[in-house]
Amino acid sequence: MNNIIAKTGQSWKLIFLLVAMLLAGIAMAYALLSISVLSNTLFYMYMLSGVWIGALGFIYVCFCIQCPTCGDKWFWNAVSGKESGEWGLWLKSLNACPKCGESFDT
Ligand SMILES: [Zn+2]
């Protein structure tokens, strides 16, 4: 276990994001598949809740995956500062905080 997110016990936040994205996808897929039977209001409700669940999950993870020592927001740094194809790998290869250098090895 070298990754700092795992070492600081924050992996569940990534799983939380995955579940939120999945729920958002299901809500929107359901709305699109049932477009002929749903009323306009219900259709919008499903689409909107899908967008909100996804967005809130993402925002939560952006602000809450952080360094316990200096508060650096690792996930946010990854998605805002790296190329779209690279941030996942960058995040995965982090084994010490890029800001304060803490490696959280016990
Ligand atoms: Zn730090």
C-alpha cells in the first residue's frame, strides 16, 4: 500500500464518488429509457437529480480528499492541474504529499 490516499484512509471517498457517478448514470439512463412514459416534470426531475448527484459527489471528493498534515487538496490538484489523460495516473502514483512531503509511512 504505497498510495497516499490509501495510506491516509481516504480510499472510501473515491468509492463514494464511483457510487455517486453510478447512481447519477442510472437516474439519467432511466429517464432517457422511459422518456415516452414519463411526464415532462418527472423527466426533468430524474435528469436534474442525476446531474446533481454526480456534481455533488465530485465536489465533495475534490474538497475532502486532502492531506491530513497541510490540507493540500490532492484530488482537486489532480483534476485541475493535470492533463485529462494523466491526472488519474498522477493521483495513483502519489506516495507522498506533493506540498509538504509527508509520506504517512507508519
Ligand atoms: Zn501535505
